[in-house]
Amino acid sequence: MWKQLWAKSPREDGKILTIEQHLTDTKNAALSIFKGRILLNWCRFFGIQDAKRFLLHLMIAALFHDIGKANDEFDAAVKKKLKQQTLRHEWLSALILHLPNVRAWLASSKLDLDLEVITGAVLSHHMKASYKEWGKPRTVIKQVKLFLRHPEVTNILQQIAKIAELEDLPDELPEEWSENDSLWNQVYLDANDAGEDFGLDILDNYERRSLLLAVKAGLMASDSVASAMFRENKQLEQWVDETLHAPAITPEELETKILQPRYAQIAEKSGKKFKLKEFQKKALEQGDRCLLLSACGSGKTIFGYKWHQAALSRNKVGHVIFLYPTRGTATEGFKDYVSWAPETDASLVTGTAIYELQEMLKNPSDSTDGKDFTTDERLFALGFWGKRFFSATVDQFLCFLTHGYTGICLLTVLADSVLVIDEVHSFSRDMFDNLISFLKNFDIPVLCMTATLSKTRQEELKNAGLKVFPAAKDEELSKIEEHPRYDIQFVDFETAYNYAKVAYRDDKYRVLWVVNTVDRCRQIAGRRENGAGLEFELNTDVLTYHSRFTLKNRQERHQETIDAFAYEIGERKPALALTTQVCEISLDLDADVLITELAPVSSLVQRFGRSNRHLSRGNVFRSKILVYQPPNIRPYPKDEIVAAKNFIEHIQGEKISQAQLAKALENYSPAERYADGNCYFLEGGYWATSHSFRDTDDYSVDAILSSDLEVVGKLIEQQKPYNGYVLPIPQRLAHWQWEGRPEKLPRYLAIADANLYCSRRGFGEWK
């Protein structure tokens, strides 16, 4: 009597999922997902010409992907009797696909199967397959017993035979894998050789590469759905139909659910009837690939949504996505626009979205009052499939380019969307490389937006197929951009320091001071000791906003900075804030005085855009901008700072406009290398391992304050989120052993000495 082969640990109610059932469910999930509009958009996205051929390979990969689980070690592991398996199950699945008799069997199909596409999808579906490490034993065990003659495996092979129009089944499948077996050693060598040849071929064979990528990503999505439906006890086909296959979004739906409520809010705030600017109306005339260059505060976001409307009229899709570079800006974009939509349609997708959304429930605004935007956390990224309007960080969706699991699970949403990517100037070189790869290799309507962009990056985006729409050519907007609004001077630190005190204390101005490092931000703002006064010698507290706060405190510092520098009509309250680069991107700050350390030219122009942003003090007023040389150039390269100094020396004066800044930026930004258009996802072939979408930062680590260990420990035990207690700290100040460290605290989280933390100033040493 054959025993059941378990695919996963039993569900909470004790129900067992067999390997045969899971593989069948995965195939059925693939057919449920990839049909109708989703199938058409998926094929367009990847450049697939033959949808039937894609489905054929996806179904076979789905039925094969976990066949390697039919072994004694996996059986012991899933029953909690073994921790470390000699070979990962997907490695075994790929090796089985390279058994001579299995390969010959599949090759006999008259449907011209691409066995490398199937094997590549199977081997990489957990993104734990690197060329150097896959297939090699991870324990001292030399043999693994296989159950390839089990009736469940036979039934799966019969399903494959029917789909691929194959006769009979492969005979005499091995009953054991052995490290010293000549058969398995040859199979491993053959698999590596085939993988290498395949990787070289797809460099030029774009049709074959497209099929691989579509099947690889499709398998991961199908496997995720099949697993989630069993875990959550949901009806697979019904769930997919209700979430993913909703009717396409219409331009009228976007107008009603988001734009009209937003227009009303703007009108109420300004006291004037809302009216679209002429350049915003022209969004309707732009094509499916566009780059908008428009000054800070000009109204790019509404242009973006109007472009969305035009793209919706040309493309049948079910999702509208707005991507931002940071969590803070994505959250602001959600509050201002997306949250006007019904809670069933709107979603915030960031690394800390759960916490942000829970805080909105506690402190609702007009757009969020009475709404719960949270999704089913147990479904992970799949919980977003049923949403229609997204505000998200760019890495959440585009991390598929670096084999990010969340991004791959969201690919069915992304391929079925129209997409706006904001503030592309702020992307690091690696992020911009990935953006160029995305634009060159995947077919989707995209609008990129920014106020400033170097010549090199403009050329890269144009070469990637984006048509540049310079909003400055619009007569109405041109007048605004050419209006002299800045008085820019290059000074020393002491002059800037003294001017800030007088401007705030005597002139009652809003003073925004931007520095390049957290340590200097804290030092200039001043130390708080036992609630005593500040080093800044002011009669009131100085706002401080940077990255080195707990998420809860950072949200508070973010909001008070936004509130202190918000657009106002009439009397303006004085404010003084010390910030880092976090203020540069998409934040609607309106300062009267801006003080900044020397930084890269594009960063300086963005910082300048946070002052006299709305001309709210009248057309005669010029905001004072003071730039000074910092004590060191970190974190920027020397050539960037040299170029910035030349830029300031050229641009300083009493009547400087945004148009002048934009022109000078093009002339003084250092040239960059061009992206080659590649990424890990494109080049993976057989292999796949996850990488960070953003540049890795070896300088800092995430941590929990020592004073918060007890409460975090309780939240972990209660299976509740503790995101609000996490903060980044310098690696040199991180502790990995600390009394009271919760046993279940993830190993990647360090401990931060609470004595170095202030809720108003953040974390760091005082020097």
C-alpha cells in the first residue's frame, strides 16, 4: 500500500495536500490566471506571439515543478522530522528532467517542446538556483531515496503525456539519487552544459527568451496561487475570477473615483475653482511611452493621472499604478489621490504599508475616513490582485527585474496596467539601469516624470522609446518657470547658521535646512538633554527629519514637517526644520528660506524646488537660498561635488528662475555611463537568485531599540506587526547579542542602544 506523498505541512484543520493534488492545482491555477484579457496583456508584456505555445509550456512546467518532492528526505522534512535536506526539491526536479529517458520521452512530442524553457522555469521557481551551488549536496548524506514510481507521480506523468501528446511513459525511473552514481553525475554535467548553451542562445534569440521569462514568471504566480488557496481554504478558480478578471478600468471610472474628489479637495484648500492647466490637458495627446519634464510644484501628478486616462482609452487593462522612489512619497501619493477610491479598489504597496494603513485608520483624513485599505496579510502579494488603483514604491513592482519575489507575484497586475513612474532623477545608477532594462524589454504603457534630469539620462530614456514632453513649452507654464523666484548665494557655514536664526526668529520665515548626512542633521539641530534647551539657541524646538528614526517616530517627524511647510494663503507661521535628502523627492514643502550643503546638481535643483514653491508670498518675493561647502563630501563622489560648485558659481544671483536652473543642470551635470539594457531576470536563463533592486547599503542595518525589545517580543508572540519599532542604524553601532532579545526576533534585525536615541532627533552618537 503506497503512502500519500505530502506536498506541504498539514493545514491548521489537519487537511493534507498531496504532491499530485498540488501539481494539478498549479496547472489549474495557470489556466485560471492566464485567460482572456490577462493572457493577452501577459503575452504583449513579454513579447509572446503564440499564446497557445506559452500555455503548453506553462502547464508542463506546472506539473513538473515539484516532482522532486517525491523523496524520503522531503517527506521527513514536511513532517518536521528533518531540518536540512541534501538537495532542494526543485534541484531534483530539474535533474529528473535531464534523465536521458525522461528527456527523450519529452523530446518525442510532436508539439516541439522547448525542454530548456521548461527546465529553466522548474529549476528557478524558488529563486534558489545559482550556477555554482545548485545540485550539490548540502549535507554529509550520500543517498536520497526517490519515489518516482509512486502512483501519484505516475498520474502526473500521464497528465503531462496527454497535454504534450506523448505516448507511454518514461520507463524505469531511478529509485535513488546517489552522489557517487555515474548516472546522476552525468545528468548534473549535462544539465550544466545545457544551461550554459541555453544562456548563450537567449542572448540573441529573443523569441526563446521571451517564452522562458513568461513561463518562469507564470509558474511562480501559479504556484503561489495554488499554495495560497490550499493554505487559506479558498476556491481557486472562483478566487482568481473575482480578483484578477474584473472588468477593465475606464477613463470615466478614474475620473469619478480619484480625480473629481481630488479636484474638490484642491478647490477647498485654495479657495478657487479648480481648473486644469493647459499642459495637464495635453497629457491626453501623449502616446503610450512618454517622459514628462516639468518644474517642481507645477502639477505633474495630475498630468500623470490625465495621461492614465488617455492610456486607458487605448488599452484594455485592469490596473492603474503610480510608482514613487520612497515609502514616504508613495504614502503621500496614496493619501492625496488613490485613497479617494473605494477601499476595495485602492492599495498602498510599500515595505511598510501595513503599518502606514493601520495608522491611517487611527488618524483618518477626508479621503481615508471610514475606510480600511488593508489586505489579507496571509495572501502576501497576492492580496493586491483584486485592487485597481495603486500608489507604490518602485521596487515593490519592478523588483521582478532582480528576481524579487514580491515583484514576480505582482507581475500579473503590472502586465495588466498603465504605469506612471515619478521622480526618475532620484534613482541610483543601479536602479536607473533596471529602469532602462524594463523599458527596453517589456511592452507596457509607461509615463516617466521628473523636474530635472541630466542630458545622459534623458538620452537613455529617449533611446528606450520614451517621447519627451517638455512642459516648459506650454505658454502658461513657461511663464511660471521663467518667473524669477530665487536669490541664490554661495556662503560659509557661519553665515548660513546666523541667517537661519534671524530669518526664523525675527522675520518669522519658514526656514528649511538640508544637509547630506544624518549625523550633521542632528548636530546642527542641537542636542536635547533631559528636556533642556537646544544648542541652536532658539526659543522653540527645531524640527528634525531624516531616515534614522523608528518608523513610528519617522512618520510623526514626516507629518509635522509636511504640516509646517504646507501651502497656505494669508498669514504663514514660522518654521525651522533640519532635514536630509528625504525632503528632496515629491514632498510639497513651501519654504521662504532654503539653506543647503553642496550636493549633486540634480539634488540641489530638487532642494531649491522646496522653496517659494507656490509663489504664495507674491510675484515680487524671492526666496533666499544659501549654499555652503560641507566639511566632507560624503556620501557623494568628488566629481559630483566639483560639478555642483561650478553650477552654483554660475547660477547664483538675485533673480533666478526654475527655467534657468533646468538649463544649467543640463550643462553642469557630470556625464554618466549608459545602461546596457540587461538585468538579472533577463540574463538568468536556467538560474535565478534574488538580488536587491536598490543599491545595497553596507553602512546601515535595521534594528530594534533595546528599550522596545519587550513590547516587540510580545507582538511577535501575538503574530502582530511590529514595523513601527524598526529603525536603520550605522552598522558599527549595531549589537547582535543583547539581554532580553526575543528568541523569535529575525536574525537580520540588530539591537540599538536606546541611550543613543531621541524621538525628536533620531539615533546616533553626540560628538
